[in-house]
Amino acid sequence: MSPKHLDGDVVAVIPGQWITHFHTIAAYAAFVAAFLFGISLHYHKIVANQYFGYPVEWFPSVSATIGDRYPERSVFQLLIAICSGPRFLLVFLLYCLVNRKGESGAKWLAGVGIFRTLTCGGWTYVTSTDDHDWHDIFMISYLVATIPWTVGCLMLSPTNPTTSKCRRYLAGAFFGTLFPLVYFFIQHKVHRVPGAYTIYAFFEWSLVLSDVAFDAVTALDFSTFEITVRDVKGLSRGEKKRVQDVVLEEQKDKPIGQIFGAKFDWQELLDAVSDVYVGLTFWSVFTSLGPCVWYFPLWHMGISGYETALMTTISPMLLGIPPLRRLVTRYVSAVHFTSGAAGLLAYLVQSPRGRLGAVSIAVWQGCLAWTASWSGARGDPKKLEARISAFLLGLMASSIAKFACWTNNPTWPIMNAQNGGWNKTGIVCFMLAIGWAFYRQPQTTMSSVQQPTEDPKGSFAPAALGLGGLFFGLHAMLSDSSTMIAWVWEGYPVRGPLAVPHGSWTIFTMGAGLLLGLFYPNIARSWRAFGIASVGAAVVTTLHNWTGYYGALALTLYLCAMTPVLITNAVRFPPGRTFFLGFFAYNIVVLFNVWVVAYAFVPGGPLVREHTDWVMATTMIFLGCGVFSVLQNEGTPAEQKSFQPPPNPAARKQRAYYLYILLFLQLLSASIAYLRFPAYNYEPYHKDNKLITAGIWTIHFSIDNDMWSSERRMESLIRETELDLVGLLESDLQRIIMGNRDTTQYLAEQLGMWVDYGPGPDKHTWGCALLSKFPIINSTHHMLPSPVGELAPAIHATIEAYGELIDVYVFHSGQEEDPEDRRLQTEYLTTLMGQSNRPGILLSYLITRPHQGNYNTWVGEKSGMKDIDRTDWDRWCEYILYKGMRKIGYARLSRGTITDTELQVAKFIVGAPEGTGDFVPEERMPMALRFPALFRGQGVRGHRYHVFGEPRYFV
């Protein structure tokens, strides 16, 4: 007979909270011990960085403390190894805690916990000194896994006011610390601010402490557990008991209780993910229409007729026909499918006209589908909120995809496998998302048409105009995270935000705006909020640097907060006329936004010349109309003034799933900012020879002859020609019609160059930019006199090359049809160049014949500039001028299929006296000073030395 279970059968009993305590003590001990050893043995070494040492920097970072020196590195790794056992037990006990009957998230949370533990070991044992790339990969993976771990603990753990409160505060501290952490890292890395790295180190240590503290809270949950060790020969008796949840009555009516208190449902999470991905696909298709349309007027140099494709957004007018409205609403998933399929598969069409046609169909169907989705749910606040949240989160996801891919959406029809497209991946993900929507349609009653509970007040027109202003604001300002940063950029030294990493700040503000609109719509729709947003719009339009960007963030917050408010209000009215007028108003402002810069090529253009302020004012007036309509239809005046959120049946677990997606997107954005952050350790190609190779290229807005994005081929040519300086013209793409892109981001990061964007999108030019292997010490942007024709932009930059300061000028003059403009511009820039005694290089687009007209002003005593090759008679647009340096080479490379203009290249020696300028054969030039032989004969990819057939060299 087996022995009975007596007290003596129990070998040991370990209280569950002891596991947490041991984990917390071991983790903190590892960091504290490494810190104490580090400051005791290597204090001055671990506080020093590449710019400053003690006493400017006096507190070590976590990475320097735990990974750089012996013995602190070994002590840290030993204690972290000891910590790993309790860590895995902690994950196991948490699994036991949340593994309740009917709960499907326990295994998922355990898997996340194990993955997070393994990645922690990755960045712990592979330090940045060992392998910087893998250290970063493990660290980013750990941070990304922290989101589902945090959310899962909040969502699945038994409801307890103390643990819930502690977890929320610690999670907020952890994620909130990321933003000042990034800020001070930029102050150190970019601005080289003394002492900034010390402040950064404090936030880095705070991140570690709050992360460990978050897991320490499990001690409160595990107090109901005991780990019992019994004699293996004994028989267990009694049934397995599960931890009982303590549901507290006082939590049930609070927002956090409504959102996180319900049981987790995988199907509902997949519903949310599916909806958001359909939203992402819509915004990918919607934002691709502009670049596809732009291709045609670009080549026609004026109205082409294809601009009418912009009107495909007015398809919701079909919903004014009742039978058609019922049909579309019933089969809305099918309409979404036709939109996504046409838009994502358009890249397979080789003909630019055919591709534009496919995208136009996709946009037509997409606008129709989303309008039907919203209007069909107008009697169901829960479903309507879900559709609106998916729409805005889809925009955020699209913006993050562009953030990750250097401002190109990887599923656009101008992308393919050769230039960085993820078209096939996008198609597969979309098919999975829309397939899930079809599968879930009967259960989620997507086909039902709900009626509003009461008739709307007032006319539909103000509500529609509000939609027009909203759609334009979201598309023009927020479809790319760097657009408004380009608006406020003023050159070097850096005095404002950078596209990387501050694009993640814009995305974070978008998420905050969505939360404001969902939880506190009374605040968002108030006239006070509208006034603040109007001030923000005025600030970003008229001011620059950080001040201008703060205005941009205020506008961003408002636009996203008003998205659920304005759409919820608009669906009260007949959808056909309301959304037709809304999208029509959007189209008018889009054309207005093009006209202000393209005034020289469109009818009536001079009337709106250079009036981005009018565009912004129109947008805000339209939004104000929407606010007026909302306040007519939303509650009593007393309710509208309340700061408390109104009762909303959607404030349930459904909202939680969209918040989880939002948290994931925010951390993904921060991770991309971290991974893309530049190293700023750039070097010229031939520093031993004090050589500068400079080029000028008109890049035709990065759309090639066949309507493909051309950044990657541009990068290859610039790299192969070994350019240390390159001026780019026709480079401003930060408008709806051009896709809100920035080619210079990709080129600068891939080539390892500093970049100056030039006059921003609010300056109404076609743009110019400067890329430099040498640090840009100072730069100013100039708008040259242009009383009649298009504005002429210029950059005057001072670089430090081989210990000398050199002026570089990048310039695009006005059109051939405006001779007086070009004469005034010549006088302006010639005077500017003549005022400097430093060596200089002009990389320019002059529109003049050699030795004729304005050429004799550019080249002369007033400017001090000389022509790179006075014998080159076959020029009209591009010229390279110089002074104070020795020219040794000049070449012209054919354009291939990238653009409509060749690349001109010149070589200079810094610090050497100017030579005679006589031609010499290539054989007399050292190999390091020669142009690449790659482009001789037929060259590569259509690029070859032409006109002369070979480079020219001088002495």
C-alpha cells in the first residue's frame, strides 16, 4: 500500500513571491555590481565617449558599464546568468496565474516571456563591443517584445487595484523614458552637446530600473502560490486548484476596467489586425495615386489630361443611389478586395498609362468601400469606432512603412523588387487580412445596415467640408513622418528636428491624437481645441526650427483627434452627397496645393502663386465647418463643455485590441528611428590626396522614364563615380502629388553623407539639395528674385574639407521664358559668391550658352569664379564653376533611364595653387585621381562618358 501524505512527505515549500524577489534581487545586483566595479576601477574610461571625457561627462551609460571592461563585464554576466533561472520560473508562474478556463492568451504570453528572456541574454552576452549589429538586433527585439509582454500582463492578470496601478505607472515610466532618452542621445551624437551623454545615461539607467520593477510587481500576484517539493513515492491527492480572480466592484465602471477587464479573445484581436491592415492597404493605394499622376505633367511640362485621375476619389456619390448603397454596404469586403487587389497588383503593369489606370480603379473602389463601411455602421457606435480606428491606424502604419523605407511605401506601384519594393509581401498580407474579413463577416454582421437613432441637425455641407479638410490634412501632413520636418528645416547648424529620429515624434503624436479623440471627444471637438490647432497651423506655416515643429505637433494632435469626431458626425447625413462633397473639397485643396508651386504651368496659376498660407487657411476653415456641424449634433451645451468622456458602448474590450496595435506601432516606430540613426563617421573617397569629386544632377523628382522610383540606381551611380559632393536639383517631393517623399534620406544614409534639404516645401520651389562627405559647418537657403516665373532656390553651404573651409553653392535658375528673372538671379548669386574670399564650388543649373549672356556675369571678376572647362561648348543647363582650388578633371555621364539630365562631375585638389588649365592625357594622372574606368565605352546601366567620349584632365 502506498504511504499516505503526511506533513513529513513535503520536502520543501517555497512561497511564490520568493521567485519574484530572487529575480529582482539578482537583476538589480547584476547592474549595481557592474556599476560599482566600473566606477571603482575604470571610472574615467567608462564615462568618456568619442567627443568628451571627465569632467564634462561624469556618469557612465549602461552599455559602457556592463560591456566594455573586465571584471565588471564578467561580474554582470555571472549575476545575470544566476537571474535566468528565476526569470524562467517567473514566466512559468505567470502562465499558471493566467491560465484560467476559457482563457486563450496564457500560452501566447508565456511564449513572449521566453522570447523576451532569450533576447535579453542576447544583448547581455553579445555586447556592442563584440558585435554592434547583433547587439542592436537583440536589443530592438527585446524592446519590441516588451510591448506584448506589458500588454499581456495588464490584460490577463487577475484584476487587482494595486498591481494594476503599479503596472500602469511602471509601464508608463518605461515607455515615457524612451523619448528623453532619444532626445539626449541626439544632443550628444548630432549636436555634440557637452554633458548630454551623462543625462542620456541617467535615462538609460531609469529604463533598466523601471523594466525590472515592472516584473517585480508579480510578487503581489504570486503571494497566493506555493511551490511544494514532495517525496516522489507519495501519491498526490486533492485536485488542482486555479487561482481565483478577485473582481473589484469599484473598477468595473472605470475606462481601464472596461478596456482591460474583459476576457482576451484571439478572434477579436485578428479582427482588429485585419481591419488595420486593410486600412494600411487603402492608404498605400491612396497615396500612390499622386506620384502616378505626376509622371505625366512632368514629362509634358504642363497639363497632360491625366490629372483627371485625381477625381477618382468622388466615388461615394454612387451611394446616393439606394439600391447601390445597399449592395455595396452588404458586400463591402468584396469592394475592399477589388481596391486592394487592383492597387497592389498595379506594379505588374509595365505601361505607365496602364499602371495609372489600375491605381485609379483602386482609389475609386477604396473610397467607396470605406464610406460604405462607415455609413453602414452608423447605428452601431462600437462597430463605427472600430472602422474609424482601423482607418487612422492604417495611416499610421503606412507612415511607419515609409519611415522604415526612406519615405517610399514599399507596396506602391512605382516600386518593384529591384528598387526596394515589398509588393509580393504586401499582396500576401492583404490576402490574409481580407480573407479573414470574409471568414468573419457573418459573425461580425458586416453586411447589416444600421440606421442612426435620430435625424441630424443642420445641413450636410459643413460636415462634408470638415471631411475635406480632414482628409487633406491627414494626407498632406501626416502620410509621411518627415513632411512637416522638411517644412521647418533651415539648414546648418542644426536648430530643429531631423527626419531621423524625430519622425517617430510625429508618429507618437498621431497616436496620442487618436487616444484623445476616442477617450475625450468633447475636448477634441471644442472651439478651444480648434483655436489651438489654428495657431499651430499658423506657426508651422510661418516659423521654422523647433518653434515651427511644435506648431506641427499641435496640428498633428488635432487632426488625429478629430478623425473619429468628424467621421462619426458625417455618417449621420446621407453618405452619397456628404462624402462626395467631402472628397471633392479634398480634391480642390490638393490641386490648390499643386498650383501654388506649379503656377507657371497651369491656367490661373499666378492667382495663387506662393500661397501655401492660403492652402493652410482653407484647410482650417473646412475643419471649422466640421466643428460647427459636430457641435450642432453632439449633446447639450453642458455635455459639450464636460471634460469627462461621454458614455460609449464601444469602451469595452474591443477598444483594447486597437490600443495594443497602437502600442506595437509606436514601439516599431521608435525601433526604426534607432536603427536608422546615422553614425556621422563619414570620410571622403580619397582623403590621402586631398581630393574633392563634385557633381551636379537634375534628378527629375526621382521618377524615371518608365515611372519607377529611381533612388537606388541614383545611389549606385553616385557611389560608382565616387562623389564627395553632389548637388541635386528638382528634388523637393514633399507634396501629395509627388508622394510626400524625400530622396535625400536614402542617399545620405546609404552613401554616408551629410545632407542639406534646401528650401523646404513651404518655399514653393522645385527644390535643391546638397550631399557632402565633409561636415557642413553652416548653410543658408536663398530664394532668388523671380518677379515673373518660378522661384529659383539656392543653398550656400560652408564645408570643412581637409582642414579648410570651402563654400559650396547649389542653384537652380528660372525658366528660359523669363530672361529678366534669370538676369536678376545671376546678379544676386554672383554678388553672394563674390563676397566670400574662401575657395568655392558652384553646382548649378544656369540656362545659358557658354560665353553668351549671363555666362559672362557668372564667370568673371565680380564672382571670382572660373568655368571648369571653357572649351565645352555643348552646355545649356548644368555648369560647374570654381575658385581657389586646383581643378584636375571634368567628365559628363549620360543620364541612362533615370532622369532627363546628365550627371556632370569635376575633381579638385584642396590646398593646391590653381594650375594652368591645360589638358593632359590620362596617363599622366595618378590612379587615385582618375575617373572610374567603369563608364568607358558602353558604360553600365546606360551611364557612360559622352560628349567627349572620355574624361578630361588638367594641370
